[in-house]
Amino acid sequence: MTRIFSGVKPTGHLTLGNYLGAVRQWAEVDQHRADALFCVVDLHALTVDHDPGRVRRLSQQASTLLLASGLDPELCTVFVQSHVDEHARLSYLLECVATDGEMRRMIQYKEKSVRERERGGSVRLSLLTYPVLMAADILAYGADEVPVGEDQTQHVELTRDLAVRFNHRYGHTFVVPRATPPAVAARVMDLQDPTSKMGKSHDNGAGIVYLLDEPDVARKKILRAVTDSGNDVEYDPEAKPGVSNLLEILAACEGGNPQALSGVYESYGALKKAAAEAVVELLKPLQKRHKELVGDSAYVEGVLRRGAERAREMAKPTVDTAYRAIGLLPPA
């Protein structure tokens, strides 16, 4: 059976972009068709300056939202990265295979290191090396597919390169995975800056719909979305990024095609109202289930504990094999 691995980073509250671009497909498609693992990758949240208490709260919230979105622990494995030691164990071995040049070519490292310096902060070594930890996340489980947005495909390519290199040098150890981007709304854009991805950690949240936004708040953000010059409601991401983003969101909410919605609405205002109502309706059941799960923390903790146990059972044989292959003595 095909095995899938993917995860979310608890660096901010999960957004509509996270849901439409990834999490909904995990719940509606991926967990039903494959042996799927979905992880809150909390170790990745430590690569920049952070508040420890906030990381813990966001990790708990992200775990609860994954379950509220429809991930079923009877169908898939849901867990927290730091609960499974094999991720860190394998990461160091892969650092011994990766090169400094590969790390410094990572686009996200270039962008994030610039932002850190602009804020007057220092750049942590982990920001440079975290793509190797991401590779370990994937390779530890023998994943065939990694459902990711286009901004993460470079990291999956690095994972493939490291797997091939390790296998060539030390004997076949790892499955070489492939990226599988979602078909629709793989990259939902910021409502106030439709040329930028809707991210979790932007300083200004006016263009971001968070999954736990109250209906009136989400509605207001979409109604205030930046649009484009002209009056025609057409899907053209280059010439009309604002309108195209709204069409992407509306199409994703309704399970349709953004191109097919071109010309359906007579004005930008009508499009905004339709998109706002579609988003509010989409989030209602998720928010209702999240509220129920918050009131049953013992259930969530149990899911994460059992998920970590299953994940560890899957990862340990591969990581132990990698330790032997690279030349380390087995424990006494």
C-alpha cells in the first residue's frame, strides 16, 4: 500500500490556506487511499526565536484542528514530531550526507534568514539545517508520497537527493519519495496581498482567515479583500491576482474549478459575498468539532499517544538500519 507523510508546523494559528491547500485533502482523500501519517512538526518551530508556552499551545491547537478536520485515528496516524525520537536520530545521519551548499540554496532559508537579520536577530543554525530534519521526517517512514504545496517541493527534492545518495553510498535503505501537490487551491494567497501566500505567521492578520475565526470576522476579512483594476470577474492570476485568489477560494470551498467561475459574477462585490458565505459555511462543522474536542482533552491526548507509538514502531526499523549501514555499532 502507498504510504503518505505530511505535517503542519505550529508557528501560528492554522489558516484557510492550510485547510484548502492540504488538510482537507488529507481528510477527504489521502487517509482513505493510503497508509497515511500526519504530524505536528513542533521541532521545526524552534528554528527561529519563539515563546515556549506559545509553541506548546499552538501544537495542542494544531493537533486538535487536524482531528476536527476529519482525520480519523482509525484510518491514519496522527502524532507530534517530538514524541518520536527517530526523527532527531535520523536527522543527524542525513546531516552527514547533506552538503553546506545544498542547505544554503534552500529558498526558504534565504528568505527567512533575511527577515531574521532585518529584525535585528541572529540566524540559528537550525534554520539552515531544518530541511534535513524534514527529510528525516519523511524517510524514517518509507513514505512514497508527500502531499505539499509548491513552496515545499524544493525540500522534497532535497529529500529525494539525500535518499538516493545515502542508498548509493551505504546500501539501499530508504524509499525515494515524490511530492504530490493538491489539485485545487494548492496556494491560497493573502487577502490583502494576493501576490503572497496566506501564511500563519504574518505580523498583520487582516489578509488571513484563521480556521478559528468567528464567522463575522472571517466574513469581514473576505469582504475587505484587495481586488484589481477593471470590473470583469475573470480568472487570470497574472493580471488579476486579487480576483483570481477569491475565485480559487470559492471554487475550493464548493469543489469546483476557478476558471469555470469566470464571468459568473457581475461584480467584485458579488464575488466577495459569495466567497465569504462559502468560507463561513465550510468552517462551521470544523469549528463545532474543534469545540467538542477542546472539551475532551483526554481523548486528544490518547490519540496523540497512540499515534506516536504507532509512528515509532514504523520508523525505528528503518532508522536502526540506517545506523548500521552508515557504520555505527549496534547498542549492547
